Amino acid sequence: MANKIPRVPVREQDPAVRATNFEEVCYGYDKEEAMLEASRCLNCKKPRCVEACPVNIRIPDFISRLVAGDVESAAAIIAEDSSLPSVCGRVCPQETQCEGACILGIKGEPVAIGKLERFVGDSKPGGSGTVPNGIVRNGHKVAVIGSGPSGLACASDLAKMGYEVKIFEALHEAGGVLVYGIPEFRLPKKAVVGREIDEVRRLGVEIETDVIAGRTVTVDSLMDDEGYEAVFIGSGAGLPRFMGIDGENLNGVFSANEFLTRANLMRAYDEHYDTPIYAGRKAVIVGGGNVAMDAVRTAKRLGAEAVIVYRRSEKELPARAEEVHHAKEEGIEFRMLTNPVRILGDENGRVRGIECVEMELGEPDESGRRSPIEKEGSNFEIECDVVIMALGTSPNPLIASATDGLETTRRGCIVADEYGATSREGVFAGGDAVTGAATVILAMGAGRKAAAAIDGYIRAKER
């Protein structure tokens, strides 16, 4: 029986070797391995995996085509619901979504849906999916602010519907968090992100970079002066948070956003690029999410002794289990139940250490995780010369402040309904700009919902 076949392991770089380079950690499946793993799928009549996927990819359908060796048909099925299969196959938290819902996981290991999606996306020549033929333009224009996952997903769906779509991106490269936030060793930029963005362009989507929404253009100017009938805001959440403790202004204290942007988008790790970056001799990364794992593993590759400091236990780590596992294999030290209270500096204003306290877990907080409580008198110091704060992010307030009638929360998130409609008519929003920092696939799901809502909004105006 198919469920008796063991899960096919994925080949990876040796931990001791990969900790010194920025080449991709996982090699992925070859065709034979992918077909064998696909054969484990039970092709359930009521596939829970599809319901658990934020963009509702027809998972059993594409897997069944893969079992038959028909990669092109598998790619076409995925392309109906996702414009970024090679990306999502690498960075989605499948263990809590599609694979977490797989019935084989109840008594054994679920089908490696993410690895199969990655294989299909990587195998399609010249890109990740079949571009629909016969797209007929409908004469309507929609602007998208931000070229991250939500913006790309929204733009792709609208383009397939016939809309003229233009994406406005603040940075000099398209991709948003895919290019500035996720390291090369997890998500290759040219080979994967660039290729899938090219597929979005092939749909007819125009992407203009170096455009700062709220300054270079505004929502008002796009709608009033340039003829866009609707605007989707998918600008992400790139404003870093700090702890507000003494010493955060010392030289050697960075946000994870700044650190990763220099390393990823500006390729500071590459000796052929003249972009300065400093990881120090010993770097302490504060936080326990995926961004913290990315920052600590990047610091390690740049030559630093790298340490994670997290105020809860390992059980409460919000990062993907795979990323934690990889970090440990690479020699990253984890200091659990530890919280910084002060960053220490030398006479030259540089970091020389971080003062922490031991924590213990109390009752669950609003998120369901047990609240950390300080142990009185447990202060101690960790010697280091770099501190990287990976404590989450908030949306940049620039767009909202420059848009009349756009309601936001106290944390700067744009208020939108489940379909992305905001308090401003014709303006929709989704992804991290609405929810705060979340996952790539959730942002894509929000972008797709907004695209459908925008289509309905414009059609209704025609009646």
C-alpha cells in the first residue's frame, strides 16, 4: 500500500560545509525521488491538505500527475492557484499547513508536499508554470504597491483576468521580503525568485522599481491622475521593532531587517560586491522566529560565533522546526528562557556584551503561549560585539499617512476586511501590511482574495 512506503529523504549539504557558504542547503528531489514520494499520496476523496493550503492548490491533482511522470501537467495545475511554486516549496511552513493536515501524518510521516511542489516548480523550463493563452485585456487598470508575495499574487490573478496591472516597488529589485529578507542558502535569488518574477512579467504585469509610495507616488495620484480604478497595497511590514532597553543605540546593534537586507539584497556576503557588513566575533540574535534563524545562520556564515537568545523555552519557538534543526546542525547555540535587559558598551561606544535575566514560564498569554516571567536576581552577562534584534516588524506608516481616509490600527496595520477592502473606496490591502509579519503563503492568499474582490468591485461599477 502507498502509505507503507517510507517518506523519501531529501539530500542536503553537509552541515560543517554549508555553515561556511551561502549555497542552498537542500538539494531537493530528482524526478525518480519525486515520483516515488508522490506515490505515497492516498488521493483522498476529501483532501484536507487543500483546505489547509492558504491558496487552495489542488494538491492531490498535481501529485497524481507527478506519479504518472507528467511534470508539465502538474505545473499547470499548480499555476492555476500559485504564481510562486518554487518559492513556496522552499519557505512555506508546510508542517503546520498542507502537510500538517495530511492523513498519513496521523500515524506516520505526511507526504512531502512542499518538496514535491518545489520539484515541479524547478522542473518547468524557463519558469514555474504555464502562462495562460488568450488573455484578453478588459480595458481596466489596477495599481499594486509592493512586489512581495501578496503583491505578486494579486497582480498575477488580475493579469489573468485581463487587467492592465502595474506594480510599484520601493527597492531597486522586485521581490520584497523574498529578496531582502530570506537568505540565499534558503531561497536562491536569481535561480528561483528572479525566474518566478519573470513568469509574472510574462503575464503582462509591469514592474517599476525605485518608487516610494507615499512620496514618489501616492494612492491619490495613482487613482486621480493616472487612471487606476483600484489600488492594492501589499507593502509588507518592514519597520523593525526594538526592545527599548539601554544600549540599543550602541555601535554593533542592528535590526535583523537591516542585517539581512545588506546580506541578501545588497549581496554583502559576496566578495565581488562592495557592500560593508559586520557580523563581529560573537553575535547574539534576540528572538525565536524564522527571521531570527535567518539572521543567526547568516552571521555564522559570515564568520561569527552565533547565539540565539529567546525568552521562552524551545517548545514555544515560533520558527519552523526545519530551520531550528538546520541551525543546530550548523553549530548555533540556543540560550532558552533568557531575556536581555541591557546592552553593554565600551569606552568607544561599541557593544561589549549583553546583560540578560533568566526566565520561567507562567500562565498562557493571549496567543496561547505561556508568559515568560523574570527570575529575580538571575542577571548575567554574555560577552559579544554584535547584537541583532529579530523581534518582529510593523508596516511602514508612510503609505497610510499619505492616503486620506485609510484606517489603521495603533500598530500601523491597515484595517481591511477578509477580502482586502479598506475604509477607502477602491483601495484594497493584504499581507503583512494588514496582519503584521506573517508567512509568504498567507500573504499570497490575501493577495488572491483581494484580486477577486477588486474584480468584483470594478465589474459592479460597470453595471
